[in-house]
Amino acid sequence: MRVGNWGSRRWRDLGSRPWWAAALALMVAAPALAQEPEPPAEQPPSEEISLDDLVNMPVLTTTKSARTVEQAPGIVTVFSREDIERLGAHQLIDLLRHVPGFYEVGSQLERNIAIRGVAASSPYHFVVLLDGLPMNDFLFSSSSPDSFSLEYAERVEIIRGPGSAIYGANALMGVVNVITAAPTIVPHLRQTVAVGGDGDVRGDLSLTLPGGERGRGFTLSGSFWRQDGTTFSASPGEDVLAPSLGQNISDGVQRGENLTFPLVGAHPGVNRYGPSFNVFSKYQHDDGSAVRLLVTHTELYLQRTARQGLFNEGDLVQAPLYTNERLVLDVEKKWGKTDDTGQLTFRPSILIFNHDTRSQTIPPAGYDGATREMTPVVTGWSGRDIRVSPALEYAVDLPDAGAFRHNTLVAGAQGEYDVAAGYQSTQCYVDKDGKFNPSVYAREAAATADLACLQTLMLREGLTVDTSGAIHESGHRPLFGDGDEFRVGSFLQFTTFLPGEVGLVAGGRIDYNGTYAPQLSPRLALVAPLGGGLYSKLQASSGFVYPAFLYRTGNSLSDYSGNPDIQPQSIRTFEGLLGFKTDHMRTELSGYYNDVRKFITFDPSLNARTSQFKFSNQGNLRIVGVESTMVLRFFAGRLLLDLQGTFARPLPGTTDTFVVDGQLGGPSKYPQVIGRAMVSVIPTHGLRLTVDGTASSAVKHTISREVQFDDIPASDGQPTSTLPASSFETRELTVNAQASWSVTDHWRLGFTGSNLFARRYYLPGAVLIPYLAEGRRVLFSLGYQF
């Protein structure tokens, strides 16, 4: 432990760190991977592609081999580059909101998505892949969907359901694969600059250079964005108070038990980002071998403080801020061909994740009480994860054998070593008498008092701290850093076609990490054409997620208290689909049954009392759902209509705490009905107009009694009580619009507007109080390409 001026250690740009030199050197050396090129097949221009071709682009994610959407097992959604631009999506989170069964929910540090009735406390229940490489971090196991730009995405493939049979941990509820652009035959440049009314500034650039041979080349993409977010006024009844020490708040915070007061005049900012960026580069050979480098930096200002309280930013010395960074270096080398002796792929990668969060917990108006109780008024933590992960994969086309035709076998093994290092928790106390040197907050705190900050261990495996502060060694001790973990997994999958063009996929994966029992994830799927444009799918699959490192490891002197008894969360899913297609229409109706065991979440009672985020397994979920989609295309593609509808409901056997009035409203919150519609029209050459809307039923939910307060004077002296859960409008009803006009062959003007009617509603989630959803946002853009 040490006393210091927290904040004097400033964030350093990733560009100043020594790994960049090695990474760039490796990119330059990438052509050494090359072999003699073979010309790739020509693709028809997009205006000549039929509806059937558009929705049946090859899908790689479900089987690790190319299959059409009809042939791919499971329920799949594919967004092409044209779809991304039509919807005006810039970040991955923007696109996921258009996937059937996906629904944005509230989360404390990052934007989050609920999938098919399952909403986790952070986005750890689905995996994000970059060209097949998992991007989830080690600390939270988070996929961070708001951190990835879509500028370097050629298409995005999404499995709606478990994907652990191939991708292992975190593929509990879904798999999102961002597939980057392949090299082009001629140089290609695309750049866009956009500005908006809420301080929005965004710039995107992509450059593709051929490497002298067809199929070989270099791509470089970059994105920069910042936005002030949208603001709403908040009632003092929406506040969460910090209780005084030693109070029994099982009946709520009563008068005299509060350290802070309900805040009048708060204006929370929604989706406010500081300067953030992505940089992606790739060298690819015609045989698929590639070297990739990705750097992300995201600064998200949070709606609420670390204690979930409201705040006025002008009164704070530290606005709540979470910063996360990723550096990914990935080398992929391929030998052979699947239709010969097989293709062997070796793919080593290194990923580095940085985390930093800082937040006011007690506003300056409460400094006197915080001084008496020795309560920190600013808290934070920071640290770094490092992952080294080699993977080996073999795919081969097998000869026909009797009734089994077009046989493909894919097998793979992956090792992973994760290290958490340098994690420190910081607590800043009021230095009323100026006993310590001025801190970084001295200027902001001049009207009140400066702060003195203590840095302590946040996470440390093998160490425990008793109530007297003595440190003891026990349990697993890491080889490096504050904690580490070895994982290994292997999968095997066989794909074949039976008579009648019935597709069969059978396989599974086994994972082991040394802390928990081996996890087996089998899958069996059938895909069958029924004639007359009808087709069907049936699948039984399973998935799981390991408890995040943070959830099982902690330090009693920090805000995070680990739970060594926590167990992996698992799911068994049975799903079926019936589809119908013509030259101008495709419609699909699918249903699923989810059996979720040992749902991981935090104890709201403990969190409300201590602000220690102790996670545990708190029950089971049994959910049944239906999803329907319809795509219509008329007038040679000039008119496109896309309709979606979803229904989800808990079944008997679901733990009581998850059910509110017969709906999902406990730790996992989800609307019973969601509907979406999109219309896109090209009225004249070069002009495209798109309007889409979303409507959902209200989410039934409760507010934990431990965070409620009754008849407590607010900051204006008027008695105030917590608003009832029914006062938070959780029905979504939003309309978005996007327009694009190609002024010339090279220049393009654009307009994107979201939540155009500025409707106020709340995102429920695994948080104590619902979070406000984003208000109206408008962007105007100018693009150039050749």
C-alpha cells in the first residue's frame, strides 16, 4: 500500500510502447508467408446479385467451412458490407441491435446485449471473433461490442445460439464473427468524415493495396470518434444513495442512514465517448495466410458513479470514466488444400488488454460526512491482461462413402495462457488539513478540500487478507503477475450430405482450464430442403462460460471480493427453423428452448451494502422463444423490406428470483415481445433512403429493497423517495433513418439519425437502477472513394 497523487501517472498512447516496433516489423515481413498465387474467382457486381445470392452468401462461422445460410446448421444472421452501410452502423454494438433476439440492456461499464432472454452483468455471454479469433478479455471475459469499428468489416456473421462446440468458452448465447475485407485487384480507398449536433465527430478510412498478384495484398483501416452523448434530466427519486457505515439497510435507506442525498437537477449523459480509435492492418496471401494487427482505444463516460448514484458533472472532481484498450497481433499460416490432402492452419496470437476506471463516489457536498467516516470519495482501478494463444486446425474433404456425400472433417486444438498483471485499486479520501502533497485533483477541489489517494492490491491469487489487514499465502500462486490461467480446448466436427440433400453436422468440443472440471460441448444438427422453396433445420447444442477472473479472484481491501466457489454457467439449447424462399422473398420462423444452469450474477444485497461486487451462481433459467424474419425485394432491388419479430418467456423450473409477473425481470431482464421493421428504397440513381423502427413490450422488473430510500430530504430540502419500478419506462419505440446520395462516382453525402423522436426510455439490465437509453442523435457525413 502506498499514499500517492493518483492521476499523475497519465495514460500513455499505445503507439509509444515497444511492442509496436515488433508488430510493424512482422507486418513488413509478412510476404515471406507467400506462395505462388492462384487467381480468385470473380464476383458479380452487387447490383447483379439476386435476393437468393444476397441472403445466401457463404457462411464460415457455423462449421469452419463454406456453407450457404440454408445449409448452415443453427440459426444464422449475416450482414454484408451493403447491409452495414444501409443501416448506418459504425460500431459493432450498432449492428447487433438489428439481430433477431438481440436486445440492448443496461450495464455499468460497457454497453451490453441480451440474447434470447439471457442478460449478463457484462457482455461476457457471447464471443466476438475477428476473422475467427476470439476477442473477449480475461478480467471480465467481456466482448466489448462498442469497442469495434465496422470500417474494416466486409461482413459480419452471427450465430444466434450456443457456439461452444467450436469456439469454446464465452460462446454461451451467441457468436459474432467480424470478417475483414480481402485484398482487391486494384487499389481502393474509402474515407468518411461525419459531424453531429451533440459534439459528435467521426472519421473512417480504409485503404486496400494489391500485392502484385491477384489474391495477395495489404489493407489498412482506421476510425476515430468522440461524442458528448445525449442528456436527460433525472428525478431525485432515480438516485441511489450511499448509506452511512454500520447501517442495516435491509428495509431500505431510512432518514439518518444516508451519507449522500437525493440529487435534484441531475442531467445524465448517455453514450458519451472521449477520444476513441481503432487501427487495423492486414497482409493476406491468396492461400488465406495472413498477418493482422488491431489496436483499439475506447473511452466511455458512465451515466452513474461507482456507487450507481446520480451526479452533476460540474460538482465532481472525477467524472465516471472507463477506458479499455486492446492490442491484437495474429499470424495465420495455411498449408495445402481441403480437396487434396487437407489444409493445415497454424495460428499463434498475442492479445493485450488494458483497463482503467475512475469515478467519484461521494460528491463534494458529502465530504464532511465522508471525512467523519473515513469513506473514499473517489475510487478507481487499473491493470492489464496478456494472452498468448497458439491454435492448430486441420480440414479435409473426404471421399463419398455410400449415402454420405460431400463429406468434410474439421479438427482443431487451441492452447491459451492468460496473465493479469499490475492491478491496483485506488481510494481517495478528503485531505481536509492538507497533510499530503497536492494531488492531481487539487485544482478542481480548491473550493472544498484536496484528496489523498491510497493504492492497494486489487487482485492477487494465492493471497488472502484478514480483517486486521494481515496478508496470508494460500491456494494457487501464479507463475506471473497477479493471477494466471492455462486453458486448452479441442474440437472435432463432421459435415456430410445424405440422400435428398439432407445435411448432417455432428461434433463437439472439450475444454479444460485446471480450475474447473472439463467442459464438454456437443452439437448435432440436421438441415433439409423440403421442396417448393421450403427448407428446415433442427439442432441440439450446448455452451458454457467460465467465471471471469475477476469473479473468482479478489482482495478484501478493494471493491472486488472474489468468490472461489463460483462455477461455470452452462446452457443446453434445442432449436428448429422452417424457411421459405422465392425469387423475391425469404421468410424464416424459428423456435428455441434454452436450459441455462448456474446463472452468474452479483448479489444485489451485498453490492448495495458494501459496493463489493461479489459474484455467484444464483439460479437456473428455462426459456422458450420464437423468432420470425421476412425479407422482400422488389423492382430489381430498388425496394427492400425487412421484418422481424421475437417472443420469449420463462417456463416452470426457472428460479423464482428471475420471474416478475410471469416475465423475465430478475437478474436477467428481457422483453416478452420485440418487433422491428426496415424499409430501404432507391428512388433514383445514386440515392438510397432507409427507415427502420423498433418496438418492444415493457420489461417487468423490480428494484432491490436495499437501494430504495424513503422520505429523505433531497438536495433542495424536499422529502423524496425512490421511484417505483413501474415509473421507469422500459418499452422501446424508436425510429431511425439513413440517407446516402452519391453525388459523383467518388463523392457521397450521408445522413444518419437515431431515435428521431427523442423518446425517453430505460434499458433494464443486471444493475440496481435501469439506465437511460440514448436520445436523438444526428450525423451528417461526407465520403470519398476510388
